[in-house]
Amino acid sequence: MKFFNFLLRHKALVLLTVIIIIAVIVLLQNSDFVNVKILFWQFSAQKVIFIIGAMILGYIIGKLVEVTVRSK
């Protein structure tokens, strides 16, 4: 019973844990290499790097939007 009370009190922590587990599973399944071409620049890297970069960029954009909305 204490475990369920903990889950009910800490919903955000449980949700964050589930999201992290899903993200780790996705990252582990995408370890192959991809070629990227941007104008005259070309390089090869693992998908994991691009996925982590997209996650970080999304977090930064979300925080910027949050700060902008709060300042109004």
C-alpha cells in the first residue's frame, strides 16, 4: 500500500522515469550510422547523436518559450 501512495504523491517523478526509460530504449535501438549533407558539408555519425541533439534542442526551445510566456 505504501508503494501506491508513493506513486500517487509523485506522479511527475513516475512520468519522468517512464519517459527516460522510453528514451533510453529508443537510443539503444538506433546505434547505426547515417550520412548527413548540409550544403557543402558532409559527415557521418550515429543516429543516437542526432536524437540526443534533437532532445536537447527541444528542451532548450521549450525553456525559451516558457520564459517568454512567463514574462508577459
